[in-house]
Amino acid sequence: MADVTVAILHPGEMGAAVGACARVHGGRVVWASEERSPATVERARAAGLTDLGTLKAVLSASDIVLSVCPPHGAVDLARSVAAAGFRGMYVDANAVSPDTTREIGRLVESGGATFVDGGIIGPPPGPDAGARLYLSGKGAERIAELFTGGPLEAIALEGAVGAASALKICYAGWTKGTIALLGAIRTLAAQAGVDGALVAEWQRSQPDALKKSAQVSTSARKAWRWIAEMEEIAATFAAAGLPDGFHRGATEVYRRLAAYKDASTPPRLEEITTALRRAAQDRPA
């Protein structure tokens, strides 16, 4: 698909890596630097993306749009694309619920586009790391062809729009949900004065839990992004008639850690447990 122009909206760490993967077969990948940060500009340059300046220029030049952004911005971004009258293929690869995905699909299709549901599992793909892009809906197989042979494995599911998002929700409900739960557990243990004993017991009987609890620290700088993702997961559980309190609680854990967004280094676990306790103490009675 070397004759296809692909747009990336917006190239954060994941988006820039996905954009680089879309260039595997020689296609042009474009983006818009308007109102984007210097860090984003540098990521896009390093990924080999072509800057067309504005969203309007990008949409006019593109056959396919890949939306890879924080989940809280996914609907507004789709609304902007629809308002511009984009008529190519629009892939929403964000961590949103199936219901939100279908809303996005209706928006972009109202502007004349073909909608494809997507969900990314794994770290930003590159030479040393692979990831999977699950796709569903009409056009999923065509999008999968973009990434053949690269570090991003694209997998077209048999289900309709919503299937790829549901898979992502189920996966992240475990991976990111348990990180939040472990952060709360370690905070409770520290407050009760038994964290050392808990760690010692985990070393004996639950080494996987101890290993995963270390991710509380390394994930703290992403907490701001995961707030909306936990809300989307909770909404998906509720829509299925299942308890949603697990991930409502995870939402609150990540909200209390959102201040670590711009931290130069991952905070120590002791800092995190202090931040979680302080947030509780600061709430009005």
C-alpha cells in the first residue's frame, strides 16, 4: 500500500510509533503540528512523519486516518474530523468502550468516512518491542495490510465494530486495573505498618503480585492518561450488567496520581503511598 497516505492523530509516544510502523511499505504518513508541543514535534520528526501543518491539510491529503490519542479526547477528535468532511477510512485505536466506539463511528460516518474499530495492546512498537493492533468492522483487513511485516502486528477480528474495543477493555481492565489495586493495597499496608510483612509473605507465596506491584511506580507518570480509560472500562462493565466499582476505584487511584505526569523520574513507592493517603486526608469532611 505504498500509494496510500496515512494520517496520525496525534503522535504521542504510541501514535508516533504506530505512524513509523505504517511507513513499513513505503507509504507516506502525515500529521499536523498546529498547536502541538515541541516534544510532539520531535517525536513525529524522529518517526519520519511528514508535517502538513493543519488538520484541514492533513485530512485533505489522507486516505486513512489513525486516531491514537488519550481516551478523553477521542470523541472530540472524531467530531472535528467529521466536521471537516473526511471521506476516507477512519480508524479509532483508542482505549474507549464499545459504546463510545460506536458513537465515534456514527460521527465519522455522518461526515462520509468509513469507520474501523481498533485497539492496541502492548508497548509502543519498535525494533525492540512488538504490539498488537486489533481491528474490527468493515475495512479491518485492509487496515491490517498496512502493517504486514512490521513490529506492529495487525489482527482483523471477525466481530463487528465494538469487538476490537471490547478486547482492549478486557485486557486493560486486568493489567491497569490490577496496578491500581496493588497501589491501594501497598498504601493500606504501609498505613497499617505491615508493608514489610506483606512483601515478605508475597515473596514466599505470591511472587507475581510482588513483581507486578513494582509497576505502580513505573506507571505513575501515565496515571493522568489512565483516568478516562478506567472510566471507559467501568462504563463497559456497567453496560454489561456487571459491577463497575472495581474500576471506579481505579479511576480514583489514578486521579490521585495524576500530578506525576511531568515527573522526570518515576516516583518511589513510598512517595506514591504518601500521595494516595494525603489525597484522602485532603478531601472535605
